Amino acid sequence: MAEYICLFSKDTLIIKPPKKSPLFSRTIALWFAMLCGVYLYGTCLKHVGTFTMLKFQNIQLIQKPSLEALIPTLHYPKPESFSRGECSLNPVRFFAIISMQRSGSGWFETLLNSHINVSSNGEIFSVIDRRNNVSNIIQTLERVYNLDWFTSASKNECSAAVGFKWMLNQGLMEHHREIVEYFNHRGISAIFLFRRNLLRRMVSVLANSYDRKAKLLNGTHKSHVHSEQEAAALSSYKPIINSTSLISDMKEVEMITARALENFNSTRRMVLYYEDLVTNRTKLKDVQEFLGLPLMELTSRQVKIHKGSLCDFVSNWDDVNKTLNGTEYERFLHADY
């Protein structure tokens, strides 16, 4: 493009630069907009991928804990119902076992309670009145962590760790924001316990639900047993699994689990799986270290109810086998736990 030369006088020469083409400016703007769009799309895709992975992977630990998160908060409660006496100078750690029904939490709690310094007080929010609003939940938590909650597991005076079991469907998800705030404020450690084999969990849920009405053990319903004879009696019932909704039911459980882990991401926590506790007892050492406890050999008198191949405990096994074969859940058909 030619330059324009203007001559104002014989002593002054001004050279004007060439005018820019409007097409050139529009091209630059278009390229800039395209680059911004690609960047934003990539960022969104990354977040979506991360969230999807969060939902379906077996998560051992969602985020790397900070140095402070590695150390449990120490408390010196002053109960109103009794005096701790010489144990008043002994620190207490607070914890909550967060789980789902028929995921091994009852057995796990008996293991913890076999420790001389642990008091885990059971499924306290199974009573609806204790969880029907945030105020009642907080009041109940205050009683537990102030050592004013009495159960057969209480070792009040010299307890080094105090907690309880909390199922996800017992007000925990509905009021998670307030509960997370309370956990962080009070320094409560969360122990998440889930079950990888969702098919075995489903069998256990259906069988336990049936026994609530049938009461197979001499007219008494038991969710947990302490003898092989009792286990055999309860496992004699073979539930029918809805094969039509089986996969969607499993996906729903996975989504609930992922949402719980996401909701409690800011708390001091560890994530356990029932299968790992059964096959690797060093996990119990990890739990004791997480709670800052002196290491002990932990034991339980509970006996597993559905022991052996799953095909022996499901009435419509052929339908279940056909539904899960070739899917991501096929591995559940053959796992022992």
C-alpha cells in the first residue's frame, strides 16, 4: 500500500502511515475470540471430567491433607453428668464413622470399641427426633462429645477417642453445610466407610429388611450375629433382586457416595472400604494412627452372615448374572467380599 506524502511548506515534510484495512482488524478480533472460546471450553471440560471421575472411582483420599490435618485435635471435655477425676488432664479425640447401611460399619465399630481407650456410641441418629432439624442434631452432638452420652460402649472417664456411627440417610446429607461447619469448628475427624461390592451390599440390605418382619432367629430380629449357626439361619433366605433396575440402583449408590465425599471435602477425614479391612488388617493400624491412639490388636465377635459365593444367596441369580455380564459391574459377580 502506497504511503501519502504531504508537503505543508518547503521546509516541512510529513509522511503519513498507511491506513489499516478494516478486514485486518476484524480478522485479529475473530482469532482472539476463537482462542478465548477454546480456552474456556477446555477449562469446563476439565472440571466436568474431574467431577465425573469423583463419582465413579474408588477414592482412597480426595485431597492431599495439610500438615495440620494429619494431627487430630485434642479436647478436654468437662461433662455435666460426672467428673473425669484424674483423667481430666487426658486429651480426647472426637470422631464420627460415616457410612451406609450394610457396609460393615457395625463390625468396624465393634473393632474400634475393643480398644481400651475408644468409645463409639452406635447409630445415635437412627432416632428421628434427634435429626429432624439442625438444632436437635447439634444438641445431640454436644452431648456425645461432652461425654454426657451413655451407652454400653462408653468408657467415659479415660476415653482417648469418642464418637458414633452416622448413616448418610440420617440427616447427614440434608444438613451437610451446618454439620461440616460444626465438624471443622469442633475438630471432629470423619472416618468414611463404604463397600466396593455393591451387589453384596444389596443382598445384605434385602435380607436384613426381610428379617425385620420374619424374625428368623426364634422370633428375634438381628442385624448382626455372633455364631455360625445364627449366620446360617439368616443367610437361608434368598432375596429376589430387581434385575431391571439393578444397574441404575448401583449408579445411584455411587452418586450418593461421591456427593458425600464432595460435601465433606474440607473436613479432616479418611476413607476406608470394607473389603480392605477384611483382607488387610494393617488398615486398622492406619485408623488408630489417624485417631492418635496407642496401637492395640483390635478384635470383634461378629460373624459374617453371607459367606461364600453370591450365587448361593440370590433366588434369581441367572437374571442378575445376565444383567451384569459385560458391564462395569461384572466384577461384583465373582468377588468374595
